[in-house]
Amino acid sequence: MSDTETVIAIGEDYPELRDAVKKLCADFPGEYWRGLEDQNVDGSYPTEFVKTLTESGFLGALIPEEYGGAGLPIRAGSVILETIHESGCSAGAVHAQMYTMGTVLRHGSTEQKQEYLPKIASGELRLQAFGVTEPTTGSDTTQLKTRAEKDGDGYRINGQKVWTSRALHSDLMLLLARTTPADQTKKRSDGLSCFLVDLREARGNGCDIQPLDAMINHNTTEVFFDNLWIPGNSLIGEEGKGFRYILDGMNAERILISAEALGDCKFFVNKAVEYSKERVVFGNPIGQYQGIQFPIAKAYAEYQGADMMARKAAALFDAGEPCGAEANMAKHLSGEAAWACGEACFTTHGGFAFAREYDVERKWREARIFRTAPISTNMILAYIGQHILGMPRSY
């Protein structure tokens, strides 16, 4: 099926937006991203890329027009992130701004929305840090140990977060902390509250951020809180209901991350097909051999199936309908498809896949994260088993 037929079959899918993002990404080729990985951790942030995306308005795409954004649906945001990854770039440095702001938009006070959203849309403020995961709890979010205790007209924060990407390059952090001890709540998901922390004021005053050198360049960090005081108006929504607010945002996160994985699928398939036609072995292009052709074809089929689930999840989200099941399945299928496409591309390139100049190994490392974060494959399967299929809880 041609690209034109695809658009006719499934409806308009922002071709002008895709073209604009591709044009922007063309100025940031593989050499740019490889160069960043050659830097030390502090110098590896894609500052120019983020600046260009911000000035183009793409990072404010999901913020309503009344707050200075484009007011586009989440499907449009998905197209932006997908195209970034298809082009060989990485949205890991910017994607959080699209879903963390949603917590403020849906659950913040009028004052918070008026204060922060226009500045996030314009790029004056960066909301990239998402403080949820902790060293001893991982995916078991309800057992987190970071505490927020009332202190005068504010809160005193103590605890630690890990894998908090971009905290060193963010002005604000969306933080989940426990305000009521777990043994004083009816459900383990109660008693958690959501805060918008101003990192510009927090750093050096009870907040310390340390970079983590990791396999992929997501500028991730550890964040330590030692009696950090934040004002009461940092609280988003009602105290004790933060876990529900975070879950609401996580559906958006899963849909958008699915789009990145799908973009990697397209990158890998395009790269593999092109190389398989050019590389000649034993007198024939290697794409003629079933050992090369079939894995690429199978991975492409997996990509197409994952794409349909991601579109369904986005449609439900934009319609205001429950979409937890679809968002989780989209993330799972897209992550698995990205890995399959990456493996097929890696195998197709043989030894040259290890050569950095081909960018295959860089994107291959990137694709692996989709099976682990922002939620692992096993956690999604547990969700499907319990909440969709009605089987006993497995943990």
C-alpha cells in the first residue's frame, strides 16, 4: 500500500506537520548526535536541537491556545515525536514536556495554569523533569519513600529520586511524594501528592542533582532532597490524590513514547531495506536472500500492527474516553516492534552495524529502553492479565 493510499484508508494524519519536522531534523544529522555522545555527561544535552524545537512551537503543540500553545490533539504530538525518531534524531531530551504539562493542565489551579503554561509554551520555562522513580521501589510507585511534610505554609521534602531524566536541564520538576504515611491510608495508592517544584530555587537549598552516566544519552540523574522547603502553592490539585493525577498523565506518556518507538521502527526498516539493496554478496543483493528479507518483513508487519493500536489509544485519549488498556498495549507492542526492527536492521548490516558512522548501534541502544521504560514489559502484561482479562493479581 502506498503512502497516499494509507492516508486515504485511515484519514488525515498531519502530512504538513511531518514535513515540517523532517525539515527541521535534517539540520541535525547523525554526526550531531554522535558528537554529543563523545562529550562528558554535562555537555551531552542537545541544546541546539531543543532550542530549535522550542522556537518552532512543536514543544507547545499540546498546550491549549489560550495559554500560548497550538492546542493540537495528542495524535499530533505523537506525529511530531514519531517523525523526530524516524529522522534519526532523539526526542528523549524533550518528550517529557508534552506529558508532564498535562498534569498541570488537567489538575492544576487556575493560578498555576496561568502562571506556568504560557511560559512553558514559549520556552521561557522548561518542564522536563519527572520525579517519580526511586532506587528501592522502581515500578512499585505506591511504596515510594520520598516524604512531603507540612511545615508552616509549605512542605518540607526529604527523599531521593533516580532515573530522573533532564533534571539538570529543567526549570521545573513534577514531583510525587508521600504526604500521609502508608499505614494510615485505606489503599496503598492514597496519601501521595503531586508538586510542581521550582528547581531554580531548590538547587543548593536542599536539592542536589547528580548526573548518571548511562547506555543511552537521556541526560538522566539522581535527585536528593534534604529538608527542601517548598511553598504550599506548589501542590497540584488535592493533597493525597497525586497518584491518580500521575496515572492520568501516564496514559499520555505511554501514547507519546509509543510514537517514538514507532519512529525508530521506520528508521530501522528504511535503513535495512536500503542497505539490503545496495550490499552485494555472492553475486546478489543481500535483500534477495530470505535470511535477510524475511526478518525485515516480519518486523515491518509488527510495526504496522503496533501503529494501529497506538492510533486507537490516541483517538480514545483525544475523545476523553478511558484508554489505559489501549495506551499500555500500544506501548508494549510498539516497544517490541522497535526491538524487532532494530534487530533486523542490525543483522542486515552485519559487522558494519557496530560502526558508529552508520547510526545503527546508536538507535539500537535507544530502542532497547522501550522494553524497560517508562513501564516494563512485565508490568504491562500484569496489567493486561488483571485489569483486562480479569485474572488474579500477580504481584
